[in-house]
Amino acid sequence: MIKRSLTVLAGMTALAVAALPASAQTYGPGASDTSIKIGNINPYSGPASAYGTIGKTIDAYFNKLNAEGGINGRQIELVSYDDGYSPPKTVEQARKLVESDEVLFIFQSLGTPTNTAIHKYMNVKKVPQLFVATGATKWGDPDNFPWTMGWQPNYQSEGRIYASYILENEPDAKIGVLYQNDDYGKDLLQGLKDGLGDKVDMIVAEVPYETSDPTVDSQIINLKASGADVLVTIATPKFAAQSIRKVAESGWKPLHIVNNVSQSVGGVLKPAGFENAKGILSTAYTKDPTDPQWADDPAYKEWAAFMDEHYPEGDKSSSFTVYGYAAAQTLQKVLEQAGDDLTRENIMKQAANLNDFELGMLLPGIVINTSDTDFFPIEQMQMMRFNGEGWELFGPVIDGSVGS
């Protein structure tokens, strides 16, 4: 009698549990008591392959966490695929990660055109497209795309910062712009134009390039011929390095501004030639690993020790390794906050609940904040100048918040 009652009760309980909404489940796909499976897409090959070190740094950081016991006792399993910076390939890899590998979410997929190709898919599937490695402004649109969030400062804010600098310091400038002919290049160019406001006619030439172009030499020649004395380069590392080198070879001496995603000393300036890069300007939000002012900084020492132990083949002069390290630390915070509720819904909820979160390798004064209406984690930057050996920061930390 007792056994039968327990059986009936157990059956009723099972039915009650089955009737619970999906949101009450502890685990989403890819999560369990022992592990969390995360997807990643990076251009390990192709025209943006210099960024591949970001994916490798992230993998190394998760290996470090796993060796230390994981996050909340769970091992991180990173499944990272190469898309060659090709949007059709990105679609293929994203579908594989979501539908075959069944990852909990995709983290730090890199590139504006590539993420654009999977933007709607990820939101229709309700799979987090979290902390994408691109500064396109559209990643901060929680009303229309609640499953996508950026991480780095957005491109339009960065463009406005450059416009502000030019208006204040070069008010009579003739501006030439080299830009990648896609959403990424056009987004930053739009920010530059917005920042110039009624002085937008200071731009005397806008010359695009395609990622399939072998070089941007002809574009630089055309920009020089325009009479511009300020050059703004909106390019990925390979083409940014080419632009710096070609400007020097042509004897042109404009004030040269290179956008943040291509300010890596090891990944861009060294291939371009330090002597060619001397005097160029950019922006920063992370600490430059080649800057001697951080030599005794505890956070820098911690990063350097991580590199030595877990990614010894990585380039310690590259800002890309700092970027990957900091992005991975941000995800670590989100997963720690998520606790044992590892559903896709809760991952996005926790990602949108970062309050004055500080990372050691961000510049002093720069903090991460998100909310359910603010999907822009980092919105502050500082101008800097390359002195031929390293970057020198100058001026205040600038808040480039959208709408500010």
C-alpha cells in the first residue's frame, strides 16, 4: 500500500515537473553538472587572420580556468571554428555549433560582416551571440535583437572621438578616409561624419577597399592626390599595416589616424615598420603590453604570467592577446553570476547585469556596465600617439556613449 502510494506520488510529481515551463530548467543545451560547452568563430585564415590570436588567447584562458577547477566546478569546453572572415562560412559554422555541437551560446565571434550574416539566425534561435568581437553599433539593440551583445567600444562612438580631436586640433584639415567597404567600415565612417556635424565637408575624399583586394596601394595613391592632410584609416590589421607602409613609401605626410582594431604594435605596427608608423594616432581602452609604464602594474604582471604559462607561443607585444584575455575574463564573470542556472535566458540576463565591473587590463577609469536597456559594455576610450617604439596615452578618458 505504501509502495503503491509512493509510486502514484512519484508519477504525479513527474507529471508536475514535466508541466513546468522551460525557463524553470537549470540547464540549457551544452550545460551540465560538469561542463559548459561554448562556441566561437574566428578568422584563423584569410584576410583578417591576424585576429586569430584572439581565439587562441581565449582558449588558453579557459584552459587556465579548467586547470584551476573551472567555473563553479564546471569545465569549460570551447569549440572554435575558422570562417576565414567569409560570411557564408560563418553561417555554416554557426549552424554547426548550434544545431550539431549544441553549444550553450556563441561567444566572441569576430567581424562585422560575419556576425551580420548570423545576426537574425541567432535571435530567431534564441541563442546568445555574446560579446561579439566587433564594435558595430547595431550589436547594442536589445529591443530588436535581445540575444546579441557587443563588448568593445562601438565604432560610431570611436568615429565621433576622432572627429572631436580633429575639430579641436586640426580645424582647417582636409580629411581623406580609407575604409573597408562593409558594415564595419561604414559604421565608423558614419560616426566620424556625425561628429564633424556641419563641418562634414572637411572630408575631401572617401575611398573604399574590399577584403578581397590584394593591397590598398592604389587607394592610398588616390587619397594622397585628393590633397588631404589628415588620413583616417578604417581597416583591419593587414590593410592598416599596408596603408601605413604605403603612406611612408609615397612620401605623403598626413596626420594619420588608425582605428582601434588595428593599433596592435605586434600585429600591425611592426609589420608596417616602426619608423613608418611614428606619429600616428589611435584610441585605446586596454593597457598596451609594450608600454613601460605598466611594467610594475599587478594586472600586467598577472597577464604576462598567464601568457608565459598558458600561451607561450603568443605575441606579448600584441594588443589582441590582451583583448582576448579581458573578453574571456568578462565571460568568466557572467558565468560566475549565472551560478547553477545555465539556461540561455539566464546567460543573457547576467550579461546585462554587469555593474562597474573592473578588469585589470582595461585602462584606469574605464569600467564595464550593462543593463537590460544598455548592451554596450565598454563606452570609454583615450587618445594615444605612437612614438616609434610604443604608444603614449594623452588627454582624458573620453566617454563616447551612444547618445552622449
